Amino acid sequence: MKYIFQRISKNSLSDIASLYASSFDVSVSIDELEAKYNTQDFGESYTGFIAIDEQKEVGAYYGVFPCEVNYEGKMYLCGQSGDTMTAPKHRKRGLFTSLAKETNQLCKEVNMAFVFGFPNENSLPGFERKLDWKFYGRMQMFSISNKVKLPFCELASKYSVFKTFYRSLVKFRLRKRLISSKEIQFNQFTNSLVKDAKFIDYKMNKSKDIYCISINGFKMILKAEPHLMIGEVEYFEKSRTKDFIIIIEQLGIKVLAKKTQLTLSKNHWLYAYLEDEIDPSDSLPIGFYEIKSEIDYSKFSFSMLDYDTF
């Protein structure tokens, strides 16, 4: 079967929504997709391609989400690989590889420094063998089990009937701790994504389950889905590590989450604090499609806030 590859635009969002449904059995609205795919504030938007067959049916999508990165004090445009999907009847036809190569060429044309991502085990071989990605270790997950009898967080993530009630509950219980994106500073260090108010607002606009909070001197961004996920934390002194762990455990209980999870790369400043207190487990691999040769890709640090799913 022959396909044509077409760069996505706002008009493609309904096709992408149908791919979500056929590929993942997930329902997403056009408004949700526009909030995620319209990244013009970072310099580019709708950076990806769909494959259309001879019957005008959309079979697959591959693209990246543009964002800004600080490397050694210099700002670059980069892209995060995300939302790779192929409808079941169009699988095993090489569409993932072909669309990714088209997207990589587009990334070069718009002067991106690199593409990065955290592929799962099913996608990893394709990125590594067919797309020339290089990998630098794995993300590390710190997980805390909370003493919660009724894990509403997990139930709301699994059963949509609970979602509206649970969101209201979380907002009520965190109401005295909520702060704006301008009140939190994640950019103390280089060699990471630029996590300024613009980036945080982008994340919050595409999800109703993300909150910026301040509690006992700790500022962080969190997502109450599917567990209590700590996306990023404002810098604090190592002497306060035990206090921080107590706080995020208490937060998990407060939002009725069975687990509190915090995922970091090993070169993130907070990893060195936590590894002495909690045993981490390997999570997703950290990969790059390297475009600019002057960059040392092993230097970048990441947190869960950097995931396109956060």
C-alpha cells in the first residue's frame, strides 16, 4: 500500500484524535490536543507528520514537541519525541521509521539542536537500530507507598466516572498551598530544559491535574495522575532531605494516592539527595537523536516534568 506523508497542522488534530482512539483506545478532545501540539511560544509548532493511505485514511503519526534547552549557558531549540502511534491495520509497514526520518529532517531544517525522548521497551529497538539514537543511561524512579485505604487518585485515573469529583477534592485539599508558575524557580542549573513560567504554563494548560504548590519551604510541581507524581522541585539544601521526603509522603496521603513517585536522571541535583534515603529503580531510557555535534549529550539532566506525558 502507498502512503503520502503530510506535515500536521491544526486541521490534523481530528486525525490525531482518531489515531489515539484506534492505537491506544483513549479518547482525547481537540482542545486537549491543541493545547499540547501548539507549541509556537517555543519557536515551532505542529512538528510532525501523518501517513495517509490511498483511501485517505490516516494510518500513523510521528512528531516532536519543540522546547527550549539551556546547554552550558546557551539557549537552543530542541524537540521531544512523543505520541508515536500507528493504527492496528497499518502496523508492520515501516511507517514509524519513515515518519521519524521525515520529522528528523524537518528538525534540522528549523535548526533544532537535537531530539530527545524516553522510549518504552517496545519502541526502544526502533529508535536505537533504525533511527540512530544514542542512549545515556535510564531515568531513576523513587517510589513511596502511602497508607491510604481508599486510593481515589488511582481510581480516578482508571475510571473516568470519579475524575471530576477527584479533581475538586485535590483542589480543595491543596487550596492553601497553590502558587502561580511565576512563584517557582527551576532554572538554577544549566544543561536542562528551560523550565520557566512559560514552560510550566504550557504543562498546566494541557492538563487539569497539574499543580504548583509551596509547603513548608518546599516548592514543586506535581500531577495527581495516575499516582502522585512529583514533576520537579525547586532547589533546597541537602540537610532538608528527610523533611522533604516526609512532606511528599504526607502529600500523597492528602490527595489519597497509593503511591508517591519522583523520577530523575542520575545527574539531577536531587538524585544525589534521595539515593541515600530511598532505593531507586530503573525507569525509561534517556535517548537523543543528535544533530549538533558540539553538544555533550551525557550532561543533560531530566525530571518527570520533562516527560511529554506530564
